[in-house]
Amino acid sequence: MPIYIPGKRDHRNRKVGASKRSAVAVLSLTAMVDMFTVLAVFLLQNYATTNQILYLPEKVELPQASAVKELKPSNVVIVSKDGIFLNEQKIAPYLEVKEATDWLIPPLVDGVKKLIKDGEEEKSKLTQRIRQAVNEARKGESEEVEVDKFRKLTIQADKLIDFLTVKKVMYTVTEAGVFEINFAVLKKEDKPEEPGL
């Protein structure tokens, strides 16, 4: 359907006093490209901040749970029969950790402390100081204190791993300075209830 220039028209939708030729508006290609560019940037930024994609090794079978929440970006410790991994880097063999009488896993402590130290250095940069100044200026608003990303940890433990080993990992990372520990699990599928039985 063509777009007509506004003006007086007769009953046949022709402009009064004009020739039989109608004027059709032309859409600007540049404006459309600009609009789609803004839309693409908006979608990319929203997608990048909504979910964290977790790397899941083939040999690790996560336990299932009915109550789950969305994981936030954090460092990942994988506990499997192949060993203990921190951000996909092998830290210690599984059997060594399982058979140890000491609860502290020294290589894991060192790795987590290094990650926290690097995170603290990054946080102390100028951009973080500016954000803190803005937040302090807004003291009247009550906001929930967010734990720093480098002080969070997600544990991906195979469901066949004994709980004592997982407990040793939890103890070690809290001793290293982690404030929040989450477990990666698979959500149980909700079974529909059968009516009438």
C-alpha cells in the first residue's frame, strides 16, 4: 500500500487539483541500518549479562535437584574421579585428596588465593573507585550488598564422589577467602500429576 502525501482529496482518494500521478514516500536505508545496529548491540549486551555458560566435562555427571536458582558468574571447581580442577586447570589428583587426613588442600588454597588477589587488584582500579563514589552518594537508597565475583565459587561435583571429599573442597575454599559457594546441579524434570488415581 503506497504512502500518500497529506492534502485535500476527493472521493477516489486523489489529491484535488493535482495530476493523476501519486507521490510515494521512500524509506531511508541509512536510518534502517542505524536502527538495526542499535537493536543488535542491545540484544548482544542483554544476552551477555543474563546467563553464565558453564563448561561441563563429559565424565562429570551432576546430581539432580528440584529446587534450583540461576548461577551467577564465578570461579568453578570441578570434583571428579579424574581430579580436582580450578577453572579447568588440574589442581590435585582425586585419590590423593580423598585419602588425605588433612582437610586443607594446599594447591587449591594457593589457586583460590591467587584468583582473589587478582580480583582485588582489578577491583581497586579507577573505574571501581568511581562506582563506589556513586554508590556512596546514593546512601539514602538501600541496596543489597553484592558479593564480589572473585569471592564466589561454583562447585561441579560428580554425583558419585563421596561427600567427605566435597566437604574438604568446601573447607579449603572458605579458608582461602571465598564467601559464597554454589553447587551446579541439573534440574529434575517435573512429572505431571495423573488425575483420577
